[in-house]
Amino acid sequence: MFSSLVALGFAILVPGLSPPPADSSIRPTGFTRQTQAGGGRSGSGHGHASASAEAVSCRKFVDEFYAWYVAKSKSGDPLPIALKQKRANFSLELIANLNEEFKAAAKTPGDIVGLDFDPLYNGQNYLDKYVPGKVTQKGDRFLVEVFGVSSGMKNDAPTVTPELKHERGRWVFMNFHYKNDGEPDDLLGILKRLKADRKKRP
């Protein structure tokens, strides 16, 4: 679902490029999220937990954003919609790296490489809803633990931890952090590794 979702989403941002066909039988070799169901080990934040007005505002923004994102998922592909309607809430670095990744993927139709999961959900599917938990401040950045909820049951560990910064009067997503099989990872790091892998190819 989300491989075609992401490719279609970024084709909107890269005029003239055609996304890979959705029915391609060639699957990506890495950076795939299979499912979000069930719990997991609890992740740990850095810095200090904050109850400041800014942290409360950040948590509220994430709560409202994910409610909007899930609602969009029920009627269409949410990522391209988010990048079009809420582009100002994503950092320029994040958008540039994502654009570069999917521009490269669009050059090899039929060979889907790179991201094959929705980086906002950390999965190829979405759950009933997502609720924010602890907010941790680290300098001018805020890390918000987001938990997936399915059939009324909240996952034990955060599904994804968005990193945000308040700038120009709005909250901006700077990165998305994950912990899969106990190992930490993040979206910008994944995109940079994919770029490095592309440079090694003939």
C-alpha cells in the first residue's frame, strides 16, 4: 500500500516524473515495515521530560495532526495530501531528502527501491488511531512519543517518535525516530544511507 502511496506522493512534488507501477512484483531490499500490531519494548528519550507550555502545545499539535492523518488515510493516500496541504509543517531538509529519494526511485520504474513504508506510521498499514505520550525537550527540539492503538489496545512501546521544532509561528516536523527490534533508527538517517547506496551502484 505505502510503496505506491509514497511514490505517488512525491511524484506530485517532482513535476514530469512518473512513479513506479503499483503492481510491480519486484520488492525493495530494505527499510520495510511489516506491521504495527502488538506491543514492544519501551523506547527511551534524551534530554528531560518537559511540562512547559511549549511542550503542551507540541503534544497537542501532534495529537491533532495524527487524528487528521488517520482520517485522510481512510479516504485516500495520506502522505501526498499531507505534503501538499501541510507542507509548512515539514522541514525543508526533510522534504528535500524525501524528494531526492523518490526522484531516484522514479528513474527505475518496475524496480521499487528504498522506502516501502509510511514514515509517519512506521508501517505499511495504519492502526485505528495514534496518541501522543511523553514529550521530551532536547535543546530547541521536542521529541513526542506516539503510540498506535488498535481495537482499543495501546501498544506498549512508541510506534514512532516525531522530532519537532517551533519556528515561524508553527510546529515543524524535523525528523521521525523509530525503534525496531530494539535498534534505534530515524528517517533522515535512512534516507542518507539509501543515497549512499545509490552512489555505489554501477
